[in-house]
Amino acid sequence: MSFDAATKMQFLYALRSKGVTDTNVLTAMEKVDRADYVKGTFADRAYEDMPLPIACGQTISQPSVVGLMTQALQVSARDKVLEIGTGSGYQAAILSKLARRVYTVDRYRRLVHAARAVFEANDITNITTFTADGSHGFAEQAPFDRILLTAAAEDPPGPLLAQLRVGGIMVLPVGQSDAVQSLIRVTRLEHGYDYDELRAVRFVPLLEGLGQE
Ligand code: SAH
């Protein structure tokens, strides 16, 4: 199966029916072939609206959830975005079509290397990848206009709140790892933060330190 016109139409239709209606987001998702980010056994299911297993026991998120999170983040072409949880690199690739620059971090070196190879193969040049515990953010490049977490924290990590620009938006799942979590949007105000609960989601947990692979 390839990301041909008919497959794209079906893929976009499924996204719209789940509430992904932002034209810029849909256009970005049309430009990124999810099969490039799903390897091995599950490659032929890349265009289904399902999370799928990737290396290191992690998952590539469901396309409609990627779309809804991207939409909630309200990315514009001038933005510098930080993503915590590179995983397959799929979400970062979509952000790269909407933002000026994307910094993406994962605690597994192996996932970061694999994602970087796909970005290079697809001539995506505005993503910087690195391996670290992303809950500390990336102070050297702060502040960020947008921050997206694709792993669930119990609370928004303090360093990430601090690295968000005033007027900036952070979207993240919060809650216990084995329960249903809430996707929330945090907006940094001149004084303090505004919190907005979006929907129920399920993500792998945000873990401390580096992974073994
Ligand atoms: N955005 C990914 C899906 C991510 S799955 C995609 O599009 O495919 C969540 C990822 O978060 C996993 O790869 C996991 O290793 C990573 N992760 C968990 N805790 C982390 C932490 N503290 N710092 C960086 N990455 C973390």
C-alpha cells in the first residue's frame, strides 16, 4: 500500500470525522507519509487510525490524536516548537510542516537515530533531534512558542512551564500512566498560566532518565 491519492483521501476523511478540521493541519498531515515512520510487521497498517507499536516498547500515536493535538497547539509559521517524546518522529515531521523550527527529544537514543534517518531521507531540514530526559526541556533554546508532550506526566513539568514564552501554548496529556489521562492545553499569560481540559487520551508515561537502548 502506498500513500496515493485514494489512500490520502480516505486518511483525511477519517481525520475530519474525528474532529481534525484545521486546514493547515490536514495539509501538513497529507504531506507526511506515516508508512515512513512505521516499520516492520505493522507497516501495512500505517494508514489506519490506530496507534501502532514501534521499537523500544513505545508506540506511534493514532493519527487522529496527532491531528487533534497539533490543532490544539495552534502552530504558526514563525514558531519554534519543542516536542518531548520523538518516538517514531511522525508527530515531529508534521510539526515541521507548520513551524519554523522543531526541537524533538526522546530518552531512547535508538528511536532518535531512526527518526533522524527518516527526516534526512525525506529532506526535512528544520528538525533538531536529541537524546535526553525531556522533562528538563532545552534551556539553551528557550523560550519556546509551543511545547508538545507526547508522553503523560502527572503534572506539567516545571522546567517546561518555565521555558514557554509568554503567550505560548503547551499541550500535554496528564494523569497516571495506567489510567485514562486528560489532554490539557496550558497558555502562558503575562502573570501565570491558563489551563484548559480538552479530552480523554491514553499515552505512555513520561519516564525519568535515559532509556537503555
Ligand atoms: N510522538 C511520537 C509518539 C511518542 S510515544 C510519534 O509521533 O511517534 C512517547 C515517547 O515518549 C516514547 O518514545 C518515549 O520513549 C518518550 N519519552 C517518555 N519519557 C520521556 C522523557 N522523560 N524524555 C523524553 N522522551 C520521553
